[in-house]
Amino acid sequence: ALSLVQPNGEQWRMAMDDTPIFPVATPQAFLALQLATAPDPRTGKPDPDRVARFLAHHPETQAFLDWQRNAPLASSFANGTYYSINAFRFVDAMGEQRFVRWSFVPETPFEAIDKATLAARPANFLFDDLVTRLAKGPLRWHMIVTLAEPGDPVDDATRTWPADRGSIDVGALTLTRAATEETGACRNITFDPTILPAGVAPSDDPLLAARSAVYATSLARRDGEPAEPSALARDPAARSAR
């Protein structure tokens, strides 16, 4: 998640993921997915028949699960690529529009982690790794904007665009230090992907409006709860890394 603040006060907030696609295309399908995968009170696990019925009606979700199962997993936050997933509009001064997606591609060489070892690793190993890397120097990602062509799906986050689409390296993000929620600036904020500066506008993807509403509700609920130390703040390694 990123919050970019311009000199004139405009903000650009992004909430990205390390997958190029999303498991469902609509808010209604997302709700149906949650209901289908909710644990059965008797077993504590999702009902396989209920999940199978959902997947039979949502081949896009099965495609996502297949991708997730087969794709290599980054060994670090530092060498992962992060995707906008949804499409957006870039609008010039004359009102001309171009549909885009973007990704943040790391300068740190990609290394895959052995998924079979995940259960045996410490809960915060990715955070500890990031702190160790930052102690040695900044980390950088390039923002790559991909341009849609006519006919590309711009309102369906479950579908990728062809690999030959044009792309532009528009700049670099440099990460120089880390802080816990208590000392940083990301605790009382919603990374609403529809908070955009002039020149950037949402597409007609129905997930964008739903994400905006859900994130706002989540923030309101958190604001009504007592502020407790984050898991990292309770971790001795994290406290020493502030």
C-alpha cells in the first residue's frame, strides 16, 4: 500500500497485491466466495461440496487457485512484484483517456522460496528480512505502467492483458527505512484505491467502488476499538529495529 502526497496536497493512494489477478470479478462473487469457504462449525474447515459448487460456477476463481498453486512465491518483500490488479484511466489535459494497469517491479533479483518450508518459519520472518535488508541500504522498485489496447478487459480483475502490451517505466520507489504502526504513518489511514490525483481516474471495474466502501467501514470500526500494540511492536526483534 502506498500513499503519495503531492506538493499541492493531492493524494494518490494505492492498494496492490503480489498477484496479477484477483479471484473474483464482482463484489457479489466475493461475498459468495466468503460464504462458500466459511468454516463449518462442526469441522472447523470449509465444506468441500459447498466449495466445489462455487468453483463450478466460477471458473475464474479456479484459474486463480491454479495460478496461486503453481506460481513461484517470492522469498522476500524486497524481491516481489506488486500489481494494481484493477485497471484505471490516465487522463491528459485535453481529456483524452488511456486505460492502464501498473506494477512495481523490484531491482532486487527474484528468488523463490520453498513453499514446503513456510509452516516451519517464524511468523514475522518476512518483516525481519526486510529490516535486515534496509540496514544494508535502500530498496527500489520501478513503477511500470502497462497500456491497454482496444478489446482488453478493463472492468474484470480476473483477466490479464496479453504480454505484448506496451509498458513505460515512469519512475522508481525507494524505501529507506521501516517503522512499526505505532511510530509510522499508516495506522489511521485507509488505502482507498479511488483516492486519486488529477489525471488519474477509476475504471468501471465494480471492485473499485466496493473496495472503497469496505475499507472505509474497516477504518471506522478500527477507530472505535482500543489501540493495542501491533504484533511487530510486541516482537523483540521489531522493537530493536525501530
